[in-house]
Amino acid sequence: MLSQDAYPTRVSNSAAILARNEPVIHDTLASQAGQLSAQQRANYEQDGFLLVPDLFNAEETGFLFDAMQGMREEFTHAGRPEVIAEPGSGEVRSIFNVHRLNDVFANLVRDPRVLNVAREILGSDVYIHQSRINYKPGFNGKEFYWHSDFETWHSEDGMPAMRALSCSILLTDNSEANGPLMLIPGSHRHYVSCMGETPDENYKKSLKKQEVGVPDDILLRYLADLGGIRTCTGKAGSVIFFDCNTMHGSNSNISPFPRSNVFFVYNSIANQLEAPRGGLAPRPEFVAAREGIKALTPAPLEID
Ligand code: 6CS
Ligand code: FE
């Protein structure tokens, strides 16, 4: 018997809004980790995201910034598939899989200030589904159009349920001027089923410019009329946690100031990837982890 897909998308030429089946905060024993205040939990539950200013101090943030710059020097021109160039300028847009390619980020994903928030919200042990640095360089950092990450991870990676979240650690100041993350409060409760069909090896284009799996104008307007649009600005060292289904995007950066953030996607150990939808070939391991999955244990960030 074919399993009924609760979140069909890219299967017709019409769009729809479907109900979310899962809770936003998975209230289990693990979720009593106590990393968040009651107000922070309430804000996350209501909006689908939470900004925590200055979670990492200036020394730690400087250390992480240097690690980010070092990765760019090491991997640019290395012909690595994990390095995604900006359309046009060819500058580095993103480097994926940083938690497996670099010891500093392998350590950072386990820092209790972020790992325990993920365990608390997802109510279970967790692992990294995907990690990346989005460099969004000055002058040439192009936009990330509106999308729900879960819509992609469900259709292209076979992620079963909405039990994952992104943690974006700001490594440069994110201001109104340099393309900060924009999110639609409350959009996480509405699953936007998108039109169109996923081309083979879509990630080779979508990581540069996403054109499939984006909401149509009418439904995007509907969500924005309901919840507005919030721009998450903050100093380097601040952190944005957002639900896998919160509608988000960011504008191009024509300022001289880079907007560089490292993103970790924590997925519940109970929500590991199945086969992609529609018979698609699985995306590469550097974009969607399937191998060697094991629960992360807390370890504080070490500055050497
Ligand atoms: O396809 C993906 O997994 C990536 N695409 C976007 C625009 N956000 C999430 C993720 O990095
Ligand atoms: Fe995204």
C-alpha cells in the first residue's frame, strides 16, 4: 500500500496550503533541557523562529570568523562540490558540510548553547542533516528567494516530518543594509505545496538560485498578510533558531559589508531521511546526511 504523503509538493501545476501535522516544540523529557526561558519557548512556538542576541562572546566570534575565512581560502579554487559560487561574480556563495570538513565547526555543532536548544525544541537526540556557511559577500552576495527548507528536504531528501530546525550563527554583523534573514512569523504552521516538477540534480542549480519549490505569489502574499515580515538583524555572535518550515529568504547584498553566517540543521534522530519523493535520486551526502548518523553529545567550544 503506497504510504499517503502528508506533504505532497511539486506534483501538479497548482499550489496549495496544507496543515502542519507535527508540534512546533516536541514536549518530551528531552525537551526539559532548560536551555530556553519560558518566554523564548513561547516566542519560538508562536513565530517559528527566535533571535538570541550575543550568544557567543567577541573572542569566540572572532575565532569562528577566522575559521570561516580559513575555509574559504582553503577550498576556493579547489574544485570541491561543496563550494557553491555566486552566479555572475563567481565569488564563494556557500560552503556545505563544514561540520565534517573543519574541526572548529565539528566542535561548534556540539556546543551546549546551540545543541541543547535543538534537543529541547525537537524533544530528542539530534544529528546534523546539513551544515553550510553562507558568505553573502559585499557587493556580490545574491539573494535567497522565499522558501520553506522543509519543502525541499521533504521532497528532495525524503525528510519524513517537520522535526528539524536551523541554527544560524552570525559571523559578521547582520544589519538592515547587507541582506539579513527575513522570516514570516507564523508561516511555519502552513505547509505551502508548490507547483512544478523537480529536475534531476536540481541542487546543482537550486543552491545558486532556487527556482523550483518556491511559493507562488498568491500564497506568499497570504502568509505575509497574516504574519508580516520580520528582519532578523544582530551583532556577530548572535544566533537565529528557526523551524524547518518557516518561510524565509534574504535580499541581495549590495553593501560593502559581508553578511556571513554559519548554518547548522539539527534533525531529530527519529526523523532520519527516507527515499526522496517522486523517484528522485538522493542528493549528495554533503547536502543531506544519510551515512554515519549518530546522536550528538554536548562539548563546549574550544578556542585554541
Ligand atoms: O536545498 C537546500 O537544502 C538548501 N536550500 C536553501 C535555499 N535553504 C536550505 C538549504 O541550504
Ligand atoms: Fe533556507
